[in-house]
Amino acid sequence: MENITTEEKIDYIYKTLHKQEKRELHKQIWKWVFRLFILAYLVYFYMFWFDLLINSINEKIKDTINVDMNIDKDAIIDALKNKTNLNY
């Protein structure tokens, strides 16, 4: 076994700590880059694709559900008036 001096031990520890600090710094940088990418994608989705998605869903719903819009509005208004008169 080699005889290692105290200075060599200190140099080895220093180099190891320096490498570990670099790795931790790189991990932090990549973590924040990934977070910013996710945030940018969410903003991009909301700005451009959200309206298209909602409109396509609305069109599909309108195609599958046929609602007759010919409603007798006067009959509804009279029914509501009669109902409110009964409550008083």
C-alpha cells in the first residue's frame, strides 16, 4: 500500500468536493431549464391550442346534439309571470 501524504489526501478531498459541486450546479440548472420548458409549453398551449380544442369540442357536441331553437318565448314568459304571481 502506498504512503499517501496529508497534502495528497487534502487535494483529493478538494477535487472530489469540487466535482460534486459542479454536478450539483448542473443538476440545478437542468432542473430549472426543465421547469421553464414546462411553463413555456403550458403558456403556449393556453395561448394557441386551448381555443382550438374548445371550439372543436363545441362543434362535435353541436353535431351530436340537435336542439330545436323554435321555442315559444311568450309562453315561457307568461308561465314565469304566473309562477311569480302565485308566490306572492
